[in-house]
Amino acid sequence: MGDLKEKYESFKEQVRQAADIVSVVSETVDLKKKGRRFWGCCPFHSEKTPSFTVNPEKGFFHCFGCGAGGDVFPFVMKRDHVSFVEAERILANKYGIPIPEPEKTAEEIRREQEEKEIVGTNELAARFFHACLTKTQYGKEGLTYLASRGIGMDIVESFELGLAPPDAQTFHKALEKRGIPEKTLLKAGLIGQSDSGRIYDKFRERIMIPIKNPRGKVVGFTGRILRKEASPAKYMNTPETSWFHKGRLLFGMDRALPSIRKRRQALIVEGHMDAISLHAAGITWAVASMGTAFTEYQAKLLKRVTPEVIFCFDSDNAGRNAAMRSIPIALAVGLECRVMHVTDGKDPDEFIRKDGQEAFLSLLDQAKGGIDYEVDTVLSQSDVTTLSGKVGAVSEILPFFKDCRSNVEVGERIRDLSRRLVLDEGEIRSEYQKLVRPNGSGRPFNPEWLLQKKVAIKSPTQQAERGVLYALLMGLEIDPDQAGFAHTDAFSTAARRAIFTSYCARKGAGTFHDGRDLFEDVNEEGAAELSTILASSIPQETLPEVLRDCLFRLQTATLEKEYERHSELAQRYEKEGNEKFLEELQECRRIRMEIRNLRSAVPTR
């Protein structure tokens, strides 16, 4: 185990040294050299004036606009929307560096081999069905049907649509001739076996839609009937397996990914044919939720590639209910969310075929914000002419506000709800306070939120926190007499605490080489903070002095917090007539004296 860990650390450093960050970034960003740095427009947010910089000497990038930053690994992670391990593999393959692999158990090897066999079988089956549709006599009916739905040969080829033959023997016998055994076809869910042992094709006389994972591998199929009389089931799906789980897939993701990234928006529909029809009409950022409820896994998958989703479900009650279930899931993972419905009771497929792309895009532009949709839906279904109806609506609506991104937004929504229901704003706010107070769920209510103003804080203490971290990441050691000044609780933000914790852990384990190592350990917020810290330009010769100064400031800040705590206790005890207030006053004097001594020792900068 230890040997593998050493090999991995060596491998990671080898990849980092080989992967020239300027070269890697230049594949995506048009960089221009200015001084010792390279500048360009950030690929992670829209901007016209370049605020994205690459420092080849330190080996990292930083955007002064959106805060994104890191070394070559986080760049590939954000660019390709992959994990750290996947980014390592991408770069290792690019530069021809062998990847150290742990020894696998017999069970792991068996599962991998099984999945490889099934996916390979599905790929072969997809080619067979596609050939049946495009190159055989009985495929003409399928092509005619697809054409009637506005799906031409370009979309047929793009989605590799196919046709299952009408009889129960053609498919599996054809694949058996190509070396695929019955047991593999059974595991793939492509054939069935009767009680008498007779083998038969599960999919017959159906339009075959290959289901691919984001990497473009066929993991299953959906078959749609050509004629209503052919089968009672309109759609038939591959049985769910570890590699085909509908809640973990989005149909069309492999095709839509470039458009989603470019548009920074994903359009989510319910059915496969909806997505295919939208692609045929040029709406190439559409994906389908596999006909199941939208899941947290799907939301997180989309969050990696886009900041916004728009739900476009059927306009019937089922579609509206699906939208109401999906909104909180999307908001919970940090996605911006809107909802649209096509008009006249049509589904997206029918609408775009009859009304066209322009009409659809017009409705898309009018899509309603997720929380607005939730509120409007509840109000439309409530009898707001009565007091009981208004009270019921308020109780249903207020939980939606816990998904608001700020207290300001909460306040505006409470005011709007007050106006629409003709209810006292203060009473609604009071009910919301009960809902989100600290001993309940949601964010603690702040009674002064209406008075708060957005201000930019330039705290000397926070600057000191960054100074300490920068010095440590540059390789400085803390003097023994100041060793107790730097600790996790001394840092005021979660991002800085995470950076310090990661540094200490790696330092203790002997795996710290430079600040870029920490990008592997922190989240996106931490990476942005880390890149900001590493972008500092403090001269090396002044770092020891800066570190001492910043540590003193951190210690002073800690003592000031302690002083405030003991001062509050002294005031409380005095009001209660408790003699303990004298002890607290004495402690206040001691702390104040210590602060004074520390401040006198801080060099003037």
C-alpha cells in the first residue's frame, strides 16, 4: 500500500512537470504574453476584457473576474468537467505517462470484464439495429415514421437510431454468428428465455434508441413501437443494471454536451423523442430525464457542466408535478433553475414539429424562475378568496424561500407574497422566522436582514490570514515562539481553514511539495481562494517579516474575540448580581494587557 502511494505521488508530480500549463490552457484560451504572465478571456465565465492570467513560473492560473484558479489539474477538471483523478488520466495519456494501478480483487476484475462484455455487445447490437433501419427493406417503414416526426437521416445517423426486426429470432441469431454467446445477450437484457427454455428477442418491430453514457458508450436501449396494435407497451427499456441506471443517466448527454457548455444552459425534457425532435430542430442543448423523476445524481452531473437548467415537461398535471419535484433538487446542488411549458396541451415534440424553432425559443426566453414557478403553481391551485385558503397557501409557499440565495431575496419574496394575498407582511415574516429559526431547519433567521447592505470588506485580519498561508505555502517555517498562533480556528473562512488543514496534513505526511498540491484536497471555493493566495507577489526576502507580522495579527484577533466574550459575561453577571463579574473583569484586563503588548511588538509596515 505504501509503495503504491509513493508511486502515485511520483506519478502526479511527473504529470504536473510534463504538463506545461501555458500549453494546456492555450488549447482553450487565446493567450497573449504581457510581462512574465499570459492573459486571455476566462473560459469559465463570459467576459470581453481579459481578466484570466496564467503564471508559467508558479504553474497556475487565476481569473480576477470569477475567482477560478488552480494549477493544471483544476484547469482540466473545470474545462472537461471531470474529477481530479480523471484530469490526471487525461494529462497522463496526453503526455504518455504510465498510470500506476492498484492490484484489483478477483471480484473487481470479474465486474469490469462483465461490463466490458455487455457494453461491447450493446455497441454491436446498436450497429445491427441501425443497419436494419437504414439498409433493409423492413427499415423503410421506420424511416417513414421518423420522417413524419421531422427526424431526417442526419439525426438518424447522429443518434444511431435503429429498428428491431419483427420476428423473435433474427437479432440474437445474427449476434451469435458474430460470436456473442446467449448468456451475454441475456445479461444485457436483449433477449429473453421462456419457461420451456426457448430463446427469443425482447425487442421486436420497434424504433431502437441507443442509450449512451456521457463518454458515448452504449449502456442500454429504449424501443418505441411503430404501431399501436403491435404491443400494449409504448416503450420498452433495457433492464436496470449497475451500468444502466436510469436515475444516473441523461439521454442525449453525449450529443448535447458541447452545446450545453457553450450556451451555459441545459434544457431538460421528459422523453427520448422530445430530446431527439428538439435536436432535429436545432435545439442541441436538450437532454431527457429518461422518463423518470429528476434525481440528485442527474442534477450534480449537470452542475459540473452548466450553471443553469430549464425544465420543459409536458403541460399536463403530471408534467407540472414533475417540475415541482425537480426544482428543489436542482436548487439544492446550486443550479439556477427555470421552468417552461409549451402551449395548447402539447408536448415539446409535438410543439416544435407544428410551431417550429422560433416559437419554441420564444417560450424558452419566457421561462419562469424556479421559485416563481413554485409560488405561482400553489397560488393557482389555492382558493385565495378565503382566509383559510390564504393561510394554507402561505404554509405551502414559505418552505420554497429557504432555497433563496440571500436574505434580500427572501425579503422581496415575502413582500410580493404579502401584496398578492393582501396579508400583513410582518405576519408572513414572523411565520418564516418560525420556519427557519436555529432549532428548526434551514438558515437561521436574522431579524436585521432588511437593514443589511452589501459592503466590500477589506479586513487587515483577513489579509493577515492570507499572508500566513502564502508564507507557509512558499516553504517558510513558523518560529517556535509563534507556533501556537496558527491553528485552524484562527482562520475566519471555511476555504482558508480547508487550505490550512490540507497543508498541515500533507506536511505531517511528507507529501507537501508546493502550494499546488492542495488543489487536489479543496473544493471549488477553496481552489479560488488558494489561487488568489498563490497569485500574491510578496518578495521572497520580506516573507519572514511578513509571516511574523501576520501571525501577530492573527493572535491579536483571537485575543480580541476572547476579550469580547469575557466582557459580555462580565456585563451579564453584573446585571444578575453575580460576583463572578469581578473574575471576568480581571480576565478582560489580562487580555487587554496581552493585546497591548502584542501590538507594541508588531512591526510597522
